[in-house]
Amino acid sequence: MTINTDTLSAHYRAASADIINKRLLITNFHNTHQEQDFTEPSNCHGFGRIRHFQRRSGNLFPPNPLPIDPACKALGLPKVDMIRAQVFQNAACNWRCWYCYVPFELLAANPKYSDWISPSQLIDLYLDQPDPPPIIHFLKTLPSVDPIFTFKALQKLGKSSATAQNLLNRIVNPTRREFGQPPYSDYQTGLPLPHPLDFDWRFTDATADYILKISEKFTAPNETVALLGTPSLFRAGTRTTYRRQMILLEANLTMTNYLTLETSGFQVILCNLLKDDLPDLCASFVMLDPPWYPEHIKSFLWAASQLCCLNGYILVCLPPVGTRPGIEREWESTVAWAEYLGLQLVQLEKLALSYLTPVFERNVFRAAGLPSVGESWRHGNLAIFSRTRLTNVSRPNIDIRDHDWLEVNLLGVKIRVRPCQQTEFVDPRLQSVVPNDILTSVSRRDPHRKLADVWTSGNRIFGCSGRSILWQILEAISNGFSPYEAVKVFLGRSLALQEVKLISETTEQILTLISTEQKENLLFADCWNDSNFALAPD
């Protein structure tokens, strides 16, 4: 039987994943031919089955430790030769393998043998069993799912499962590994810390090295390579024997100033790829890591197509399935846009890239009660395009109002303030708008983002009525001046006693904030060398 895999894949994705309602089409094994093969009856009202993983499968085969040994280690179980796993099976598959034991009628999104179920409902089904297995295995689960989602699921499991509670305790109360290991992120040392408003995630050293090696395969020594929004990649190139002419285009002024002073022989250009004029250059290879949102990807690709030579190559880093709903449709739109720009897809490597977890995201995890997350849990896809033809496509129009925040760097702590045009004195104190002041998400979809008038590099957000006065105080602290004098000059008059009091309280708030985030930044610097290190809970 011949199968058009692409067509069938698109059909089954639509038929088995309800993105809007966050449900999956799950097989019900009752009265199916597959159920007859089970060594134990189906469970979870027919939607589940028990998989037995055996270390030994006969005298003709060597012992197989997978997945038994890793699972026992992770779950704190004693070493065994057999382990039971709870399985929930997707009701659709785009392949028809001769060796597969699943009847084809259970692979075709057949409503007769399936039903729509949410992940939380699957967990409830698992918990309702009298003796649930120690492992839950979701067939064909999505990669790069936010750790907070997994953590909340474990919390729910931990209420009735000693195994899940044990794993939960190990996550919440991690042990720090011994020091003396080689630095994990040498390329990050000394770089200005990222700010959440920049959507700034940086590559691990291994990923940076891998991307540079790919670029060497597509270029010759001394050819021009343009880097768009990838300062960690630029840093890696300056610290290795990378014999290409690198040019970095970066929108962050603090970063461009730092790299310009630090490096020689390479060019660093301050450029906002969403709006600024592009430099006149023709690069043989362009590498870009845009923020993972459609309009940013579209603008970065447009800029890359303008900077890339004909028959040159463009490498772009993109979000994988599981990042958020609708990613597969976004990928299809990205490919269509690239073709419109005269680009042809040459290569796609899924989950090939690893990113370091920035301090602002670590604070998000800690605020959610998850103090220890793998340092490089976030992964991305790598796509390479070739510029096969010249086109004349206008630059995409993007609303960039949310990008024009004022920024001050106070002893390594970045504080951004939403601009305003106030000329009179208004209370400048920071007002809490979320619990513990830390925004518990890094997603642009979080509705609490609109409450932020002040935003720190540690992902703390505040409201502020008097942002013009606050900005005068911040600049005064940054420059070593008196905040009272700065506000007095700004207003062009003497200060009232109540105004002096409010300035004092605001200054104390800022100094406390700086102290708190400085400590986090110092711990974060240690974290580059120890992937299991976790910030202590508040």
C-alpha cells in the first residue's frame, strides 16, 4: 500500500489534535483486536493499557537495561528486571509499518475506537486506578513542553502516588553537585544579562560550536558571515579558530557596546532588524535566532534575505512542536514566506539546538515552586535555506510600540520603564501587581504583561503612576547623583515634604531590588558551571 506521508500527516494532525480545546484523540481498547494481545486487561475505562518492560527477552538476546534502569534511577526505585508502565495511545499514525502490532483501524483516527481527552483527564484516569504503575508513558508526546506544566502534573500525581511524591521531593529539594567541573558556558562569561522583554535566550556552548561548524561546511575561509540577534554565537566565534569574517547585527545597545570594546577584527553593528536601515553587505551565510513569534520570524527572514548573497545560505532557529499551540501551522507559514522571499528549504533538524535557561526564567520556575530545572531544557529546530532567486519584497510592517522602553543598568541589574510624558510630580513608588512581584511566565500571551510599568531583568514587574519621576530617580542612582536634586531640577522648583518622603521610599525600594537581583545574578553566574545548581527558595 502506497501512502502519501505529507498529505496523510496533515489529515491526521487535524483529526487527532484539538488545539483550541487542548484535547487529544486517544484510543479506547475495549472490544478491539489489539486488546486480545494484552497480558493484562485494558484499564482507565478502556483508554489505557499496561506495558511490561523486561530486562531479558530470551536466551538469544542480551539483557536490555532500557528503559528500566534510567526509570528506576529517576524515580528512586530499587533495581528490578521488569517494570510496568502506563500507556495512553494516540488514535492516529501516518505510518503503516509491517512489524507494528497495532491494527490499522486503530491508526486511522477512527471515532468508533477513540475519544477526545485532555491531558488532565488522562492523569485523573491514571490516579483512579487501585495500583497505578510507576511510569506514565504518553505515546508520541510533544517535546519542549514547559517544565511548569510537568511540575503541576507531578503535584497532582503526588497526592496519591508515593513514587510521584518522591520524584516531586527530589525536584523541589535538589542537591548541588560537587564543584571542580569544567565551565559549561565559557562563551557566556561576562556578557550582559538578558532581559525578558528582549526574548533573549542564548545557546549552550555545544550548540554554538555546532552551528559554527555547519557554517564552515557552507562557506570558505574569509567569506562574510552575518549574525542576526545571536550575540552568544558571535562570542563563540571570537573565542575559537573561526576563520570567517563575522558581522553581528544586534538591537541591544548594552550588548553592542560590550562586544565592540571586547573584540577586534570583527564588526558589531547596532541595528533593530524590525525597523532600522540594513547595512550594505553581501554575506555568504546568514545565521539568525529571532524571537519565537511569527511577526519576528517573518521580519528576521526578510532581513536575512536582503543581506544574503544569491546562492548563499540562511540558517534560522525556530520553535519546535510543543512550544505553544499552532506551531506546525506557523512552520508551514514560515516555509511559504521563505519561498516568497526567494529561499528554498535545504535542511531541517528538529530539536538540534539547546538554550541556556536565563535568570529571568529561573525566577519564573522558582516562583512556581520549581527551583531546579535543567539548565538547557529548552530546545529549538534548525532550518537552512538557500537563496535561489532575487526578489523585491517590501519589509513587513510590525507594531513595535512595546519595544521602546527606557532602560538603566544598575550594577548589572537591568530596569526598564515604560515611557510617559508627565511633567508634574506623581507618586513614583513601585506598586505590586502580581504575587511576590515575579511574573510567573515568559510567554507573550500572559495577560499580566499589560500590568507592567516597570520590568527588571529578573522578570519582576511593577505598576508605577509617576514613571517620569521614577526615571529621574533611576538615572540619578545610575550616575551617582542625589535623587532629590535630580527631581528638583526636572520639576524646576523646590520639593514639598511629602514629595521628599515619596522619593526616599522609592529610592529604598530600588536599592532593595538591586540587592535582591544582584544576589540572583551572582548565583546565576555560578550556575553556568553547574547545571544542577538551584536558587534557594524564598
